[in-house]
Amino acid sequence: MAATLANAGVNPVTGEVVVPRHVVAPELTVMSTCGMYDYAGEWLYRVGMPAKSGVSGPVAAALPGQMGLAAHSPRLDTRGNS
């Protein structure tokens, strides 16, 4: 999904439009501002990529036009991020 968001909503493997283009920019904005909970501002300052973490351990980040990445670690920090 991270790679799809980085690719303007087009799955880079199948070429299928998964997320409409007009939805991608607002989604990345939300990821930038609150996707890492209380750490969102510092994450964006240090890493520079919109990202979303989940309480079960995943982190997905997208650098528009460049790449998407994801990692999973069930251990959470004090802010609720992997």
C-alpha cells in the first residue's frame, strides 16, 4: 500500500489504480500530520516521509514519486508507535 500511495494511487506491480489520484494527496497529508500519533511532527522532521503506524506493530511510509516502505515490529514505544 505504501508503494501504491507513493505511486499516485497506482499499484506499481499490477498497474491498477487502487486509490483515486484525488484521494492520495489528502491521505498523505493526514499521514504527515497525525499518522504517527504524538510523534508525527518529530517523525516528519527526522525522516521526512508521511507515515502511518498501527497498534499491532506495522509502520508504512510513502515518499511520493520515489518509494514506499513498510516494517513490522510488535513492540511499541511510549507514544504507541513501533
